Amino acid sequence: MNRLEEDRNAIDKIDKQITELFEKRFTVVEDVIAYKMENDLPILNSGREDDITKKNTERIQREDIRPYFTEWYKKLLASSRQYQQDILDKKKED
């Protein structure tokens, strides 16, 4: 096996972990939106999003990749908000 194949195998393993964590995160998001619906809270809390984006970006030790992480993380949060909105919309239809 050459270096490229080894790197691709390593990426595949990392991607598997990412997908597992993604599913776990969105399971928790389901509980978050349930709480927000019960307590009549809005989906977006921009202050919280700014705080967790900053906190998680600071965890990235390599400065050269921080901007890429920030971009990716903001997309993750946007997907999370959209998922919450979809759940809320479906609940309103029921």
C-alpha cells in the first residue's frame, strides 16, 4: 500500500467518526428544539452561536486551518438551525 492509499484509509476512518458524531449531535439537537418549543424560545441565539464558534475555533491549534474550521463550523450550525426549523414546521402541521 502506498502513502496515498494509507492517507485515504486514514481519512475514511476519520470520516466514519465524523458521521457518527454528526448523528449524535443532531440527536441532541432534537432535544434542544423540543425544549425550545416547550418554552417558546427562538431557534436562533446568535450570541450563543458566536460564543461556541469562538470557543471551538480556539481549540484548533493550527492557525493555518482555523479559517477553514470556522467556515465549516458555521455551516454545521446553519444545518442545525435548519433541522430545528424543519422539526418545528412539522410539529405545527400536526
